[in-house]
Amino acid sequence: MQSKIWAITAYIFITLMTLITLFPFVYMAFVSFMTYEELISLKLIPSGFDLSNYKEVLGQASFVRYFLNTVYTATLSTLATLCTTILATFAFVKLNFPGKKILLMILVCLLMVPYEVLVFCNYLTIAQWGLMNTYTGLILPSTASVFYIFYLNSFLKMMSVTYYERARVVGASDLEFIVKILIPLSKPGICTVALLSFIDGWNSFLWPMLITNDSNMRLLSDGLSAFSMQTDRDFPLQMTATTITTIPIVIFYFIFRNQIISSVVNTGIKN
Amino acid sequence: MRKSLKAWFLLSPALIIIILFNLLPLARTVFLSFQSSSLNNSHFIGLENYITVLTDSRFHQAIYNTAIYALAVVPIGLIISLIIAAILYDFKKFQVVFEVIFFMPYIISTVAKGSIFRLLLNEDYGIINNILGWFNIMPINFLDDPEIALLTIIIFGIWSSLGFNIVILLSGLRNLNSQYYKMASVCGANKFQQFWLITLPQLLPIITFLLTVNCINSFRIYTEVYTIFNGKAGIGYSAITAVYYIYDKFYVVNRYGEGMAAAVILFMLILIFTIIQNLILRKLTRR
Amino acid sequence: MIKIENLHKVFDNKYEVLKGLNLSINEGELLCLLGASGCGKSTLLNILAGLMQPTSGDIKFEGCSVLNTPPKDRDIALVFQNYALYPHMTVLENVMFPLRVGKNRLSKEQAKKRAYEYIEVTKLEKFINKRPHKLSGGQQQSVAIAAALVQEPKILLLDEPLNNLDATLRLKIREEIRILVKSMNITTIFVTHDQEEALSLSDKIALVQDGHVVQLDSPQEIYLEPANLFVAKFMGNPSMNLFIMRKQGNRLISNDFKIDLKLLTPSKFKDELFEEDFFVGIRPEYFLIAPNAPVFTTNIIQKELVGKDCILHFKLNKKVAKIIVSTNSRVVEGNKISVGIDYNNIHIFTIDGRRVY
């Protein structure tokens, strides 16, 4: 009897929390089909699926452009991160060189510095180099990451040393080893880095906001933020814009949901 | 010799970026914090920026808000997550479905989540005030009342923090040693006792880890404030946080030196916190 | 063919593993590097393969120093203790791998053709499309050997290749390896810590101790004529019985028995017996049951049956000593036996290990 009460309470609680988690997104989608009048009359469900808000939003701000900018920068910075990270971890794990220990120590220290402390001086650097409002400026600082180097390091350390020795004895170059052995064998780790780096790039806000003032160079996050400020209290339009920016990443999430969750868990636990 | 040359060569792409965008900005932050604020004609002014910042009541407000935010969001978020994770762990069938649902907010950008909450929390036609109305509670002015601004950010912070915590806790629960439970069932312990006496102590390392991560993330909040209040830090800076303060000094009023002095202070606070946390963790694991 | 001269290797942590090691290996020879773990034999193999650089000394292949030759140009193949088969590749891909990388890589067809040849030799046809973890330990071992032979090396290096196999498989595979490399006439260096393995399959054994080769000889010589006390103690299972005896005139005496030096073959003395105390080594098989002319009599305290022979333990000079007798003799624990010595096959060492007889 007592356990039944527990179970029912638990079910109610989970249902409630699921509602609280999902409702904002469902409501966002509903409001995007509402008129202002429908919204202020506190209706939950729109009377019809009228796309006029979407037309208006896309007419007012170039969200398509923001979307393409975001895809472009997130993809490029992910690919660059993968390259720099794989090369660096290979050097750290498979090669011995003087200064390795000290270098690793310095990197561990850098790991402790919060991004927000660095971002403003990076902005000065990019501004001084004249890279404001350029893709290079948006991408460059996120083309290498201490965090991912350490993550892949811990991943590669589990790989047998003799794999590399065998490749050397039979005459494979380091590049051949990286392409034919290292990358296929560390696929899960590399996927994790790729997924997390892409999501990071997709959601980045502070950096594009500092680096871009040309509306053509905006990414989805700062584009949405700017749009919200322009439209102040026109919530149906804002929710439409929010829906437009959220749908792609939600689709992406549902395709890769298991990989994304295990990536977050793996990097989380490793720390 | 040739081998170490090769190693440095392979490291160079990553190292150059890390030096330019991690190491140098750190040095520059410290350097600028001792300089007068204008960029063109700056000179060494010693600790003046630090004194200005430390005596600035708005900075006190920012640190106070950040601390209160962390003290509220971290434990409450963790407890709710723990309850959800513990219940979900008993769900055999739909566990993964719920995990996917609860984790979803984590991957959506803060700006998007913030703009939805700006609507939900609206005084006149926000759903939340509407629901509170059913219980005869007067509408709360979440967005335009300086007294409530911090609470608004805290609610949003708790809601946002659940996904990550739940996923990590669930993975911790899945790795627990099931033998203890068989033993406990044999001894006749009920579900609640089992959770309290067996599950919780085993989860302790993961909970400490989540405490650290959540605390550090709390110290860094900025985007949440910016988006909920649509580009402001609440009415009259009532919801200002440490990072927002740095942003404001640096980017809005262009007082670089003071902004960087605040950044150094924030970094020091996080560093001290991390060290203390590590010492506690080491003590916990040694036992 | 291979000449190793005065090889030294000091690790980064200042530990000196090789202390001036010398060794030469003839073409087509199957040589075992035998020694306890940590003696430096694996380090030597890694240096031969080019995976490590020695601190000083030289290695010559056919008269030319190869120290500055990278591993791939040394005409060697190496089989690792854990085989180092790539888990994401099939057997065929693993065997083909050496041919498909590096500067002189073959085309896919050529590589496949050559790989098939060696897959046939090692009888792996059935498994070509399987991944290594689906194979048994012995099959994995064969893949590793095929992947080494496919490079058609002049020198084959094997690093404890039988370590991960169970006892019966070891016997089978060590025979197969010997037949294979002998038929192909490849110079082979085989690292092992197992003396039985070394004795049964090699042409020559190099016994390594503490960074030196202490003896390089055929298995038979190394067993019968150990160069010093260490070799004598190392080789043989059960190991040689050793007794400290004092020289008194023309006799070596101890508590429980004496040896008359006049009974020994004079030509076998390598030096005169100057010192006072000596180690006398007698292998268990050279104690004889001699009811008529016993050197001593004793009680059996334990009996180990091996098969056609059995090992009897008894106390001599307050130490446990062993004798091997035919199981047929039906001695049991507690029996009293009279023991003689085969004087032709005893060894005498100085206390610091030098062999004098």
C-alpha cells in the first residue's frame, strides 16, 4: 500500500517535471502561429496554423543568412578543432619530447581559466587584427581547445602502445598511422569532440555578439537576441524567430540524441 | 632530436591558437587591469582599478547576486535532479525516452530559452502569472521589479540546470553495484532507506563533481541575464552578475582597466573556490 | 650477419639496462634471447627493431651500422607479445597492412596476392574476413606471424610470442614457428624467459643477465657446460643442487658428504682450486641410486611424480636437495636411499661464481 502511494507520487512528479521541461518549447511553437490578440487573450492553442508570422520574421531579419552563417562557422570550427586536437594528442600520447611534462602542466592550468575572463581580450586581439565582422574572426579562437586535447588524450592513452610501434616497424608514416589506425580506433572519442564542439559553436552567443556589428555576419543566437530587442514586446514574432532558430538544433538533437548524451556523460565523468 | 622536432611541429597548430587565444589574453587581462582605462593613452596606475572596482557598490551587487544565485540554483537544482534521476532509474521501460526529454533544454541556446521565459514570466500575459492567478496569487512582476529580478534569474537557472545533472546522475546510478541492493532487499530495507543508505553514499563523488561544475557555471552566468531582461541587467542593474559587470565595464562604458580588474578578481574567486573544492574532494576520496 | 658491439642503454630515469652487451648472430640462425624479466632482453629487441636508440655502442647488419636506419629500412619484422593486431581491420587487412603503407607500398592487388600466400602458409584461409577479437589466441598469433612474414624480412624478431597462449598450444606453436622460419631460412631472434622454450627450439641461446650476454652457445652446450654459476643455476628444471664445500687437501668436504678430487677428470679443470670454499653443483639427474658404493645415505622427505621420472626431495647439509630417479624404482616418502654421484657431470664454482671445473 505504502509503496503504491510512493509510486503514484513519483509518477505525478515526473509527469509534472516533464510538462515543466517541455511546455516552454511547445508553447513557443504555438505562439508562433498566434496573432497578438490571441496571445494576450491567454489562449494556449492557436486557432490555426497561420504562417504569416514566419513570413514577417523572415522579411524583417535574415534568419536564413544567420542560419547559414551558423552552419558555416560551427562546421569549420569543428573541423579545425578536430585537426588540431588529433595532431596535438598524437604528439602528446605517442611521442616523447623534452618539455612535454611542463607543457601539459601549463595546459592543465589554462583549463582552469574561465572563458569569460579571456573573451574580452580576445575581442581586442581580433579587433586589432581588423577581423571584426569576418568569418575568420568568428572561427579562429575556437579552432583549438585545451579541454578537448585532454579529453582525447585520456581516450588515446587506453590504446596499446604496440599499435604505433608496429606501424613504425612496417614503415607507416605518422600521417598514415593517424589516418589508418588512430582515427578509426578513436572514433567514439572523436565523435564526442565533434558533437560537443559543433553544439558549442551553434549556441555561442557572447563571442559573435562582440565580434559582429554588421547584421549580415550575425549568427542565430545573437541574431535572435538583436531581433528580440528590435521587436520589444511583439511576442508572437519573437516566438516565431525563436522557433526558427531552435528547430534545426532540436532536429540535430533527436538524430544524434544517444551519441550527444553519452558524449556529455563521457566528458563530464572524465573530468 | 628529429623526433621532438616532429612533436612540436604536430603540436604547433593547437599551441599557436592556445597561446594566442588562451595564454596571451590571460596575460593581457592582468596587464590591462593595472593600466588606466583608455586604450590609446594608457599607463600604469597600480591598484587603482582594483580599488575602484572593489569600492563600487554595483560590483558588490554583482558579487552578491552571483553568490546568491549559486547558493540557490546549485543545491535546489541538484536536489530536484537527484529526485528525478532516482525515479527515472526505477523506470525500466521509458527511462531513455525521459532522459532524452529532460536533456533537451541543455542543447538549446540560452538566448532561445531566455526569450521563451521572457514571455512565460510576463506580468500581464505570461502563463506563469496566469497559473498563479488560479491560486489567487497576485501577478508577480518578474521582469520589471528590481526586488524580484534575481528570483527570476534563479528560477530560470534551476530550470536550465536540470538536464545536465539528470544525465550525469543517471549514468552514475547505472554504474552502481547492484549487489548492495540485493543485500539490502534481503535485509528488508524499503526503497527510501535503500536510497538514503546505499545509493546516496555511492553517488557522493558524482554529486561533488556536479556541485563543482554547477558552482563554476553559476559564477559565469551572463547570457541568462542578458536575454531574460532583453539586453539589460534588470531594472537599474538589479540582476547584475559578475560577468555582466565585466561586460558592462568593458564593452558598454569602455573602461577596460576596471573591467579587467573585475575579471581578475572573478578568476581569483573561482580559483580559490576550485582549490577548496579539490581539497574537500581529496579528503572525501581518501577515506 | 648481425653484430652487436658494446651496446649500452640508459633510460631517462638513469636506470642502465644494457651494460656493454656484445652478441653476433649468423645468417639463418634461430637465436633465443633468454633471461629473467628486466634483464634487458626486450630492450635489446626494441633497439634491434629501431624502436629505441641505444645510449652508446653499435649494431651492424652485414657489416653496416644500422643505428641511423629507421625501422622500416632495416629489413626486419617484429612480432609483438600482444600481437598488436589492429582491431578494426580484418585478418586479411592486418596481413596486408605492412604492404600498403610507407614509401614502397604495393598496389592493392599485389598486396592481396602476397598476403594470400602467407595466409596460406599460416593456414588462416578460413578466417581472412574475421576481425582479430573473433579468433582464438593461437589464431591471432598466426595472424601476427603472417603479418610479419609478408614483409619478407631478412630478420624476424619475436617478443615473447607464446606468452599469452595456454600450455598445450605453446608446444604446438613453437614447433610450427621453428619449422616455418627454418624452411624460409630467415634469421630469427626470439625473446623468451622460458628456458624450456629456448632449449627446445633454438639453434643458439644467448643468456642475458643484468645487461650482459653471459653465455652464447648451443642449447646442449649451455646446459651441459654452463659458463658460470649464474648459467648453471638458471638452466635446468628442477634446478641444479648447489652445496658450499671446503677444500681440505685433495678433498672437498661438507657436513654430510665429501668429494675426492682425484676421482674427477684432470683435463676438465679450468683453473687450480686456490680458494678455501667452493660451490659444488650437481644436477638432480647426476645423483645416482648406488646401494653398493654410497657417498651418503638419506631419507626421502617428499616425492614429485613427473611421468616416467620422479623427483625426490631429501635433506643434505641442512638444505633441501633433489634427485631424479625412474618412477619404476618405486621409492616412497620416508624410504632410506643410498646416493652416489656421477663425477663426470659435476661442476665446481668459486664463491663469486667463476667456474673452475
